[in-house]
Amino acid sequence: MKARNPRSGIEDYAYSPSSRADIAAEAARLRAMQSGWEALGPDGRAGVLLRLADALEADAGAIAAALAVDTGRQTIAAIEVQGFIANIRRWAKRGPELFAGLERGPKPSLTPGIELLTGYSAFPLFGAIAPWNFPVVLSHIDAVPALMAGSAALVKPSEVTPRFVAPMRAVLAQVPELPFAYVMGGAEVGQAMIEEVDYVCFTGSTVTGRKVAEAAARRLIPANLELGGKDPMIVTASTEPEWAARVALRASIVATGQACQSIERIYVARAIAEPFLAALVAGAEAVRLTHPDPASGHLGPFIFPDQADKVQAQIDAAVADGARVLAGGTVERLEGGAYLRPTILVDVTPAMAVMREETFGPVLPVTVFDSIDEAIALANDSAYGLSAAVLAGSLEEAAALAPLLDVGAVSLQDGALTSMVGDATNLSRKGSGLGPSRMGDSGLTRFLREQALIRQTGTALTIDAYAERGGS
């Protein structure tokens, strides 16, 4: 298989996809390692993970360099690798604490003479199917807590962004006792992996997530789905408009908007709409592309070429239906890469695709509202329920609106905080996901299977207790 450089547009990287036999062999190898891995206990596993973090720190430059080629962005690539390392260290610290706090008993049952205890064991083999937008972080965000829980882990990175795997495998060779491996390839590899694992996590589109859920259901294994978003931001009348515009712009366009938690719908109170839009347009026009110098600027190319076409189609359809473009609006083809400057749309309607479908690009459609009730209704009018944001004149005002939003997490006085905060439980709603949160403590505990130990402390009944006695 070949991977495309998003800056040059050239397929300049080749790698071998995993065959069905390769996947089965890797799964068998990891299963053979898993019992010994789990037997190390939480402290032993934490120690190995810390060694992995140290090895990654030493080779972070090589991994980030490979990632930068695949994603077309340098600073975020370096941040991704450091975030991966920090996530390992966080779970190595938090994991033993969680195990120490698990309820084990004994405790008396409601049934006389019975005591209850609880045992815990990890799902033997965990599998992850990762997307292309944040390849390093999202290939490992579930695998690390699964490993800390005692599972072995098999990961399929996106076939679009495979380059980081080679330097990662060199690091993993330094920690041979870690039951972790990659399988490489497209959708057929993901399907084959689901047939081998005991628990699957998928990050990606809602359409593909349904297919993963169906495949997992056929095998009766758990499927954790982290899917798309269409995150709204509400800006109330008491908000300082220039500040709000700065926050909205950053929360919408970081990583060229290629993030599920990007703000994709903005609802601003009519009283401040004019200065807010003026500041938003000024901010958008000041944003620079990272072309021709990849080490300078703010927005890199679209990673996946088809995504640029999809975003342009949404913009064009909105304009055809009456929307106006105040900034940006046209994908630029520069030396083989596809770039889009921050695009501000007004006069949008709820029926437009740019307001209903996930965009995954630096597009900010702005709707003016007259009442908070109207803003809440518009924000909740979505097939998605990942997260949202509220900007207001005070934290208290923003917090009062959060419970009214039908989403799993709300950023208050900021936007897209779920990309920065890993210890807040975030249960996706509606079409944005299924299963326990990957954030917060449930990120680890979801990989533990409880076993009830029911202990008889008195005398066990004999069959005579159930003998027929003539109805008496």
C-alpha cells in the first residue's frame, strides 16, 4: 500500500498491509503474552509503561518527524507525541490508585449466610481502529489504559497516516515484555482484527462506527465508539465580543478543523453580533497558511484529499441556498496540497448541510439568535451530541446553560477543552458515540470484567430442602 504526502500530493511512502494470517498470528502471540502481563499486577505494569514513556521521550523527534510528513503539520505533531507520552505517565500513576480503590469485599449478601466478594480480570485482547486526523494520540488513547488494566493491545492505525509506525516499532522493541502490536491496512484489516479481539474501540465517522458496532455485535464483544461531532458554541449577550471571537476562532480551526471536538456551529446573541462578527472576520483574515514554509503559519493542508472536496461542497451548497461568505470560502490547491483559509459564513439555515453534517474543516457558520431558549433549541437540533461550548459574561451564567445542552461535555468560557483535558468523563450522546467514556477513570475500568464470588458461610442446602412434602 502507499500513503500520500498531503503537502506534495505525491504517494511517496509504501508499506505492506497485514494479511489475514498475519493478524491471526499477531493476535495469538499477544494472547500468549497477556496472562504474564496481567500477573505483573498494577505496579509492575505501571513500571513497564514508564519505561515505554522514557524510551518514547528519547525518540520523540523521529516519531514527530514521521507524523509531520503524514499530517502536514509540525507543531501539532510534536504536541501529539508529547501528549501520548503524558498519557502513558498519567495512566501509570492513576492505574495503581484505581486498582487499590476497587471494591472487593467481603460484604454480607441480602441472602442470609452468604458473603459477597468481587474479583477483577482484564479483557484478554483489546483492539483499536484509529483515524487519520490525530494518528499518534488516537492510535493509543484507548490502548494505554487497556494495557494498564492488564489487557494485551492490537492497534490498526489509519492507512492514510502510517509513517509513525516504523519509528514506534523501534521504540517498542526496547520494551519487549509489552503485549502491544500494530496491524496495517485498510477496512478489511480492521474487520479481520474485530474477529480476533475481545473488546474493540473505534474512532471515526458515525457511518463506519455503525459497521464496527454491527461486526462486534455478531461476535458478542463490547464495542466502544467515539464518533463524529457537530459541536455548537453559544455566545451570550453579556460576552465581550472581541474575546469571544478569539476563543471561537481557535476552537474551530486548530489542526485545520480536522477534529471531532472542533466548534462547527456558532450561535451569537443579536446584541453583540456585529462586533463579534467583525472581530471574527479580522481574526480569520490574519490567519496564515503553512505554505510555502511548513515551519511558519497556522493552518496546514487537509490530510485526506477527499475531505477538502467535501468541505468545499458544503460551502458551495450553503452559498447556493443563500448563505454569505465573509472570509475564506475557497479551497486552494498549492503544490499538490489542499488548503482552506478560515471560512466565516452567515445567513445560514438549520437545514443546510454545513449546519447538519460534520464538516471537519476550518468553517465557522454563524447564526444570530434573539433569546437563549432559541439558542439552546438550535444547538440541540443535531444528530450529534459530542460536546459544546458556552461563552458568557460570567462563569456562573455559562454554567447555568450547560445542563440544557444535550451533549456529553460542555466547555465553559472556552471551547474544545475535551481535546486538552483527559480526566473528565465524557459520555457521548446521540450519533456521537456508544459505550463508556475514554476520558476519566472509566477510561481504564471499562477494560475490567467483574466476577462475583458468592461465599457460603453457613451450611449448604441439600436436595432434601427441595423435596416434595404433599403440598404442605
